[in-house]
Amino acid sequence: MSAALGRILCNNARTWSTFYRTCPRTIRSIPRRAGASFLTTHARPASGVNTQTQSSAAAVAPRLLNDNLAAALMTTTTPSLRELFDSPAVSSSRSKHASASAPEGLFLYPNLKTPQTFLDSVNAAIARGHLLVERIANAPERGEHEMRKVIKLFDRLSDVLCKVIDAAEVVRCLHPDNAWRQGAETVYEELFSWMNTLNTDPRLYNVLHKVLNTPSIAEGLSEAERQVAVVFLRDFEKSGIHLSDAKRAQFVLLSDKIVGLGRDFMQNSSTPGPGPAFIPVSPPSRLQGLAPSYIQRITRTNKHGEKVAIVPTTGWESQMVLKHVEDEKVRRDMYVASMAEDKAKVAVLDDLLTTRYQLAQLVGLPSYGHMFLGDKMVKNPENVSAFLQTLRKSHQAEVDGELMMLEKAKKMHTKDKDAKLMAWDRDFYIRLVSSRTNTMPHGDPISAYFSVGTTMDGLSTLFSRLYGIKFVPGTVQPGETWHDDVQKLDVVDEHEGLIGTIYCDLYGRSSKQLNAAHYTVRCSRRVDDDDEEHDIAEGMVLREGIELAMADPGVRMVGKEGRYQLPLAVLSCGFSRPAGGKPALLSWVEVETLFHEMGHAMHSMIGRADYHNVAGTRCPIDFVEIPSILMEHFLADPAVLGLFATHHQTGAPLPAGLLMAHQANRSTFQAIELHSQMSMAMLDQLYYSPIVGEASFNSTKSLEDLQRAIGVVPPVPGTAWQTGFGHLYGYGAGYYSYLLGRTVTGQIWNKVFRSSPTSRKAGERLREHVLKWGGGKDPWECLGGLLADERLTKGDQESMRIVGDWGTRKSN
């Protein structure tokens, strides 16, 4: 018996560490239109907005699901999706007997009834985790029969721990109660730290390595089993498993330091810098371009009797100034104030980048980029660089043409033939030129045709056409959700019945993280073959009072042997809820966001694997965005819009003229927008390259050098945009994945869906080749099969070249 296991058996002590890679990520939206960039002029977010990026969500041991529930859902009278989301007070899916019922735990997990029971779940998870660790470590002594179970035991260990740590991620990001959020923070940190030591436990690595190198076992592995084992093995090796004891200890220390720096960086990215909180504008008439009522509201009289407008430098006010105010000096003052360099924040970022570089050096790699990308589709930073450079060169002529339009507009507007475009000019002149060249038809705005309920109903209709899957409002038990805004959707397959659950938390509120995200609360996996009764070795007796995390009992699935735990996801957005019970109407960008995040959710629902570690969205970061970005193509198709886009009051369909005008407006300055995304991806790669190891490295100087080399506007001294680029932590060295996903999905759309976007045949093709595998099959094999191109299945430099060529073509 190990000393660690002895502590669990004797005194229930907690230890510290991380099996981090085995936990599914929270998938945050990458900006898709006019995203914050050092080439844009968006101001920093308002104080208090949390943009932390990390793992996902879930808990421990839910109650048994009724195997016949799916059939019942097909016949039970329930509110329509439109009623549920557009009239929640009237058509709520909540139990009518809530006041008479004992409260359930969050997600129906009994150990999530209070913050304290949530904290107690850590003990149960770690206790079960120690038993599984010891069982794996001792498997060789128990013979080949036990060795055949090792991959399953690894997957169970991942599932036990992730259910708790992922629940913590949802709670700390979305729960309105501070006690719950603080408890979740404690849960997250304790489990994260404990799991980290598992990644450097040589006993676990040696047993797994032996399994894969024992022919009588390895030859009988399924494709999914092998993929699970390879993922774990790579993670061990990335964690320096071959290092000496002293260096492995250093690896853990550096990893823990990165977590702390990442938390500080994310907090910094969402809080104001050292610049002034307000800029005074006198006379207030210099704010021409803003609404007179707003100018009047922020105008004060100073001690000299002069009228002065006091304009906040955070939040939407600063963005409105940069986009609408005619006076260039006011825009410049706002830009400099809102982007002012905070040397303390720069120091945190530089320390984060340097520590990740040191981590890579410790395991013998030249940079963190090499360490991070080794198991991704792109394989290495060199392939990413080649892809980004190919994109940049192929679109440079379009970028130059759009820049000429903006500079010409500034020269005409200012009557200065020598005027140059500056950072504080970009958004203003894009709006000005767009307003002159694009006109929208008179009548209701396009948002009138996209209520939340209409859009959710449209998504259900689309998925029904493509996959035979629809959403059914589920009954919410008291205590099951964290806020009354949260609605529950049961996901029902026409052949298989209930296949999962999605909780929709769509409206913004104080203390809630506002950026859109998909959280995987629970992944699918087979549970009836867990062999849980043998986790406690013969002769071992647990001390009284020790609780063990228990497996989900699971449900039977049509066409599959055994029982499976069903996937559970949370979809979070920050939409505005109107007063008076009126339906929320969404802008096009908000509808696009909802489609994008639902693409992730459906990946979680359809990718129901036998193994938790390769289910749903648990796949490489540069593959996981493909199903979600593809959903944006569906939204832009008139045939798909015809399924649901109707006026929220009259029911009239979306006018073709309004759609055409809107799409023409959005297509303006697309090359500059693409250039902004490419530039951010290049900056991300630069920050995780060997240059970080140079003694003179400074993130601000590196940003300025890159901006001078490829930027559309010159850098502004005294500013440091990079400290607000939150994706540098959660997507560190992986920001390119959005552009790669855009390139790949463009090809998928053209080859598979363009001619018949609601075809069941096309939907099943995507389902069979991509969605159902989760991370259980090599992404390149998935793409090669979907696109019927064997050249892609190799995933080599030739495959990357082919994808790069796709990026140089315009969509038809």
C-alpha cells in the first residue's frame, strides 16, 4: 500500500496535484467579427467582467435516469421551444410542485445541494482516485486479465475527477451566489493541484506503456481504446515523465505557477488599467456622433461654469466613442486612455510566457509552442507559421485595397491630403464608409426576425432535418439549476430516444461571466463494465466515514450493449433580457454565437463514445472548432433561414431584400477583419516561440515589432493591447485554430452541404465521419473520410499544404 493511499484509508487527508489534460475544456467563443485586436480600436472591457478561460463542468453520481424517459418525452404535453424561451414566465419547464419538493442538487447531483456538500465531494473523488491509482499501479502483479482493464481504469480515473472539477468551472463562472463561487474555486484548485502529480507518477506511465507494448493485449485494442491510451501516454511524456525526481518536482512547481499566473492574467485582462477612468470633453459638442440624450446625461458644470462631458473609458461607452465620434482628438484620447500600458500587467503576462517556455525547456523542447502543438492536427509551429503566411499573402491585395478605401475616406473627411490611418480611426472610418455604401431597407431591423425562442426552434428543426434529433423542454426540479433564467433541453434522437441534456443560460447578469461558452458537464462513457467492486483490494478496509465517488448508473442505448452515462452540457451566452416579459430579440452576431455554441453542444451529444476521455468535444483544439464554425455557414444559407426566421409578432418570413442588404453590409471590409485574426494568431505564435527565452524579451516590444511589420495601423506608444488578449492563456499557442477551422469548414460546406444544406444524407455523412467519433479517431482520418480525399488521412505536410491551398480560394 502506498503512503498516499494509506492517508485516505486512515485520515481522509487531501493531497495536491493534476491529471489536467484528461479534463475536457470549456470552449470559449473566439471573436468572429471585429474581435478585439491590436489592429482594432476596441477598448478594454468594463471592470468586473470575468473572462477566465479553463476547463469545463460537472459533478458526481447523478440519480438513475428512466430508460423509458425518451419515449415519454415524445408524447408528454410540453411547451414549445418558442414558448419556453420567449415566454418563460408563462411556459416555464419548472416543476409546478417545487415548493413541496425537497431540493435536488445542481444537475440532479445529490452532492451539489450546498457549497459544503460540493466541498465534501472533493474527498470522495480523491478517495476513489487513490483506489484507482493503486489498482493501476498493481495491475501487472494481478496478471494479464487485470492489465486488459488498465485503459478503462485510466478513463474512469479521468471521469471521477473531471466530474467534480468541471462542475466547479460552471459554478465559479455562472452561479450568482458568492458562497458557491468561492467553494467552486477551492474545489477547482484542490483537484487541479492533486491531479498534477498524477501526470508525473512513473508507476502509472510504466503500466500504461507496458499495456501498449504487450502484443497479446495491444493487438486486441479497439481504435477508441488505443486513442485513449495514446492520449494519456502523450500527456505523461509532455509532463516530463522521463525526468529525474527533482526535475519532475520542478515540473509540478512550474505547472502550479502557470495556473496562478494564468488566473492573474485573466483577471487583469478584464479589469481597467492605469489610464484615467474618464476623459473630460469640453465643450460637449465635440462628442458629435453620439446621441444628444447621452451627451446631456454625462455633461457636468465645472467650477469655472464650463460645460464638460465626462466620458467613461471602459465598456460600451469607449467603443461608441471610437466608432461614432467625429473629433479625432477625442477618439485618440479615448484610445490611449483605454489601452494605456500597465507595467504590472505586462510583467504578469511576460512571467506567464517565460514560465511556459521554461516548462518546455525542462522536457527538452525548444518552446511552449512545440510542446503544445505536438499532438494537434498541425503537429508543430512551423506548420502553423506556413499556414498563416499562406493566408496572409493570398489576401494581402484585398487588405491593401480596403486600407486604401479607409485612407481615402479619412483624407476626404478631414480635407487633409496627407492624412494617415491611425489606430483610433479604424472603426470610425469602417462605419463611415459602410454607411455610405450599404443601405438597409426601411422597416423592422433584422433582429425582429430572431427572437430567442424562434432561433432555438430553428436549431431544433435544422438538427431534426440533418440528424433526426430534436430538442424537447425538460422539467426542471427545484435545486437543479443555479438561476431561474436557466432552461433545460432534453436532446431526443428519433431512433435512440433521450441522448443527452443541455442547460441553456442565455442572459447576462451581474457576477456571471458574459462571454459565450460551451461547458461539457458530463461526457458519455460505458459504465456497466466498470468493475467498481474490485477497486478495493482484497483485505483492504476503508476507515469509517470515508465516502467514495460512485459511478453514474447509466441508461441502455438503442443498438449498443451495456449501459451508458449520457452527456450533459451547459450553453452560456450574455444576451440582454428586455423588460416587461417581452421576447429577447437577437442581433445577427448573437444568432451566429448561438449557432456556434450549439455546434459544440451537438458535438457533445452525438459524440457518445465508450470512453469519457475521447467523447464529444474532447479532441484536439484545432479540430474541436470545426463542428461549431460549420454551424455559421448554415445560418448564412437562405434555405436554412427559411426554416425559422419569422417576425416575432406577425410571423412573416424574413424578407429576401433585408437579408441580402444585411449580408452585403457584413461582407464589407472582410479582408481587414481576416487580417486582424491572422495577426492575433501570429502574435500568439510569437509569444510561444523560442524568442521568449531571450534575456531582452518584452511582450510590448514584440507586439510593436509585429505591428510595424504586418499591421494596418502603426503602434501607439504607451499602450499595451496584449494584456487584454485573454486567449493567450486558455488558447495559448492555439489561437490559429479558429482560422484553420474556418478554412476547413469552408471546404466542408462547399463539398458536402452547399447544394443541399438541410439534406439528411449530408447530415448523416458529417455524423458518421466526424461527430460520432468525438476524439476517438484521428482528425485527419475523419476529414479524409468526410471529403473523400485519401491524401488528407496521412495528416502530414502534404495534408497541411492541401488545407493551406483551400485558404487561398474564395468561397463560391
